[in-house]
Amino acid sequence: SYVLTQPPSVSVAPGQTASITCGGNNIGSKSVHWYQQRPGQAPVLVVYDDIDRPSGIPERFSGSDSGNTATLTISRVEAGDEADYYCQVWDSFSDHPLVFGGGTKLTVL
Amino acid sequence: EVQLVESGGGLVQPGGSLRLSCAASGFSFSTFAMNWVRQAPGKGLEWVSYINSGSTNIYYADSVKGRFSISRDNAKNSLYLQMKSLRAEDTAVYYCARSRIGSYSQRLDYWGQGALVTVSS
């Protein structure tokens, strides 16, 4: 089945830009979705279909997807952005179609 | 407002059974596919099972196949997960989540708050 690889942790200072990667075989040909999970809370969708944001998600959150890497970019990072972030794809040709990456802990220094 | 509320979690002995429920409101439940996703303590998200709107397409993760059964009752706006032969490694918070279908892909646009299942003697 399809595998998504994320770095376990990323650290960034407030006001700077954070980039969280998600690696997968030819992931550029798939739609990638990103979730934010704050401690003790349910996940929240922050980017879908590579680049789109649900209503209510700040423009500071953006995504890109090309080749073997998808990236979630958070601009002007705030303390409240500290959370775990997960990428996800839908593998239409698999009996296990919904795949999550292992997650990345974003620490705001 | 879309709401998903899980219930039925609790403490169960290894080898035991448990049935989770997810009550949906605020949207046309019968027209959306649904999922169960779990998260073991301190671990990442793990997709467990999927059911489409008409219950004609059902998928399971290998880790639960043959032990868990997903179902839904569109008349009651409810999603279920019947869990049997439970193991310690099934201990997790179980979330129900709504699927939103896009171009060749599905995303989870709404999640419940989760139900804790603890498998221990």
C-alpha cells in the first residue's frame, strides 16, 4: 500500500515560515490533504486538494505538491500554530485507500 | 452546523467486544461516505475503516480486518463500528470522520471529538 513519509519534528521561531514535507512515490499525481491536531483535540482540515483552504483557515496556511514531495507552508508562524500536522492521500486503486503520513510535530520556539 | 458525536467507548478486557456509535447531525448523512480513524496514546493517526453512502463499498485496515465491522443506518443518521477479539494494541481514541469527495480523492472535512477505547485486563 501507499506510504507517506513526514519528518518527526520541525521547529521555527515566531514570525518565521515553517515548511512541513510529505514524501510519497509520485505524490505530485495525487491530491494531498493536510490536518492540524492540537493537543487533546480532534484533527482539523487546513489544506485540501494540494492548495485549497477550507473556510475559516488563515491564508498563512498554504500547500504545494510536485514530484515526490508535498509541502505544507505556514507563514508568519504564531504560538497557536504549535501542533501535530498530518498529510493524507486517497489511493483509489487500493483496498486501503485512505493513507496518513506519520505526522510532524511543529514546535514554535 | 455539522456535528459528529461518538459514544460507546470504555474499558474492555482482551478478547472482548465493543460497539462504537457516531451520531451525525447538521448535514444529509445519507449522501456522505464515512470513516473511522484511531489514535493510540502518543501515536499518529491510523485510518481504520471506510463505508460509502449506500454501504456498497467498505474497506478496512489490515490491522483490524476480520475483527472489526463498519456499518451505518441512514434512517437514524448513525455510523457504527463493531469491534471483536480486541487486543491491547487496539487501545486508542476512535474518531468518526466525514468523507468529502473531490477530484479523484477524498478528504475528511469534519471529525467527532473521539471515543476512548481501552483494552486491558
